[in-house]
Amino acid sequence: MEKKKILMVPGPTEISTRVLRAMMRHSEAHYDPHFNVGVLEETLDKLKKVFQTKNEVIAVPGSGRVALEASIASAIEEGDKVLCIEGGIFGSWMTEMVNRVGGKATSFQVEWGKPIDIDKLESVISDGDFDALTIVHNETTTGTMYPLEEISRLTQQYDMLLFVDTVSSLGGADIKTDELKIDFNMSASHKCIAAPIGLAIVSISDKGWEKMENRKKPAFTFSYDLLKWKTWWLPKERGGTLVHGWRRQPITMPVHLVYALREAVDMILEEGLEQVFRRHRIVSKAVREAVRAIGLETLAEESVASHTVTGVLMPEGVSDADLRNRMAIKHGIMISGGLGEMRGKMVRIGHMGTTASPEYVLPALNAFEASLAELGYKFERDAGVKAAMEVLEELVPTQPTSPL
């Protein structure tokens, strides 16, 4: 039997024992009131605190990609003009999703790892008469996290729907959904929230619901039409219509995954949002300092460096595939390679959820250094780990008990 590898990738992340145990229960009908208006309702209500919203939060079976596609398919219709910010592979996916539902997508290109030129963006918006804007908050292709305040200002000023992909940042970065007026905040269970793969999570503003309600034609998708959550499942006192006479889920929810998600959210709330965000910030800084201490560079500029994933440029003469394979086979730690134009030129180290902690980051950095040295890269051995440890000392006063 193959030994389990530790996942230091940009998702999925490691799952705590508490979360695993939450799934260890007998089968339960998804429409049983104990689950349907009990566990599911409680889980979604708790998620509002993580989203920092009073808006409705819903979940559907699927990955983060499903959250994006369900939101776009439910709200964007033929002829809608959408400006799609692309700073990596995942931004381009939303462009394609918009085009596939009949929208008219305009791509706004951002150099990988660089900040967004807000003046240039506003110039494009002011001339475009757009209905909506899409952006990946944390682009794991590059290890870049874009500030959302100016994006929000522009979408409000020009009356555009705001779709934000927070798949790899929700639960690891401070995202004030309501303050930023995010209409569709689209995320998933298996990254910073540190639950198993399988649930797409979306918060929807009143403006977002109104856009879906005023479509000229129903959304082409039946199972992932998010408006059905309002007409089928939400109670009347929260704007629902209960067309079936009871709170019926529009799609069968995976019961055990919801129990796991509830436990994972409980763990975040018990630690405290501010401490969770602080932990991710400090750990990410530690990783970047470690990388620099051994003479390597990150792809993302420091001003937009991600709190949850670091993209490291490969040194000349070292194969990224050899590095990743050596770390996985010899050290039992998995990191990811580059994507798109950066394939073969970088590796990506995830530090999100459970793995945003010294217990995971320090062994990963040690294995990273050892593997580089074994592949012939010359540097001061242990310099990276020492640099990371100095940064991680900031965690000591408020470091929670082990997340394992």
C-alpha cells in the first residue's frame, strides 16, 4: 500500500481528523428534516460568517469550477456584456463560461504575477457598457492575490454585477463580501476551508437574485440553476416561494460532505476569523522569505503575493518535474508544477487551511531544500528553513493548538 503523501498543493488540502470523523455516520436521507432544515441550514448559516455576509449562502455538489459555472449560467444570458479579468489560467475559464452561455465576454489581460492596472481597467469599463465583471481573487496559476477594493468601487460606479472567484482564498483571506458588494462570491469546500472535495459554495446578493429572476429565458441548466434555491428551498420569510410546498433541495445534497463542511467551518470559527487570516498571512510570508533566502524568486510581486499559495521560479538547470517527483517519492510531500505558459518554469507550494501552519510548512521547506540540493542546485543549506522559522515566531503569542 502506497504511503500517503502530504498535500502542499494549491488544493485540495489536508483534512483534519475532526473533519474526517464528522463523516463517520450512517446514511441519512437528504430530505429528512433533521438534515434538510437542520444540519444543512445550520452549515450554510455558519458559512455566512466566513463569507462575512448577510446574503444567502448556498451549496451544490461539485468543485469550485461548479460554483463558477453555476453562477455564470444562472445569471448571465445571451447578449450580456461581461468584462473578464484574466491574470492566469483560471481567469480565462470564466471568459469561456460566459461565451458558452451566450454572453459577450471581453478579456482584460493582466501580466502574470503583476498588479492590475486600475486606470487602464477603468478606461475599458467606461467605454464598454458592461453588465458584469469577473475576477479570480487568488490566482493559483501564479500565486497572486488581487486587492478587491478598487474593483468593487468600479463595479458599483458603473452598475455592474461582480462575480468573484474565491475558491482558493475564502477561509484564508479577509474577504468582506457585503462591504465589497460582491454579488456572486464563488468558492469551494476543499481549499482554505479544509473540508473534502465535493461542495461548491456561493453567496448571492439581492442584486444577484434579481438578475436571475428577470432573465428573458430560464437558465439552460436544470440542476445548477441557482434561482431554484430561492424558489424551492428558501423559506418564505427569506424571500423564497416554496413552489413544491416544502423546502425541497433543487439537487440532492451529499449528506456526509455537508457534515464534514460543518465541522470544518466550526474549526475556523473556533480559532477566530482574524487569527485564521493572520496565520495565513504569516505562513505565506515565511514561505516567501525561505524562497528568497536560498536565492530563488517568486513569480508574484510582493504587493500582490498570495496568502495561500506561492509560485517559485525554477533555478536554471533544475527540472521542475524532477524536483516534484523527488519531494513526493523520497520525502512524501506533494507540490504542484506550473500551468500554461509557466509549465516547466515554476513550482507552486500550497499553504492553505490545515497546511498553513509550521507543522506542515517547515517539513515541506526542509524537503524542498533537500531535493534542490540533491538535484545540484547550490545554496546555503538550511537557510530557507531558518528564515521561515524567524517569520513564524510571530505566530507564537496567538498560535492555536495543533490543527491536526
